[in-house]
Amino acid sequence: MVNAKELSGNQAAHTSPVGES
């Protein structure tokens, strides 16, 4: 699921702790 945090800029990295859980 795409969160606001991912849309912020972590979407490219796709390595955020609270992104694709």
C-alpha cells in the first residue's frame, strides 16, 4: 500500500520502514 510518506519521496527508494508493510 502506498502511504503519504512514500509519495513524499521514499517511493523511489522503496526502503522506508513504514512504507510497504
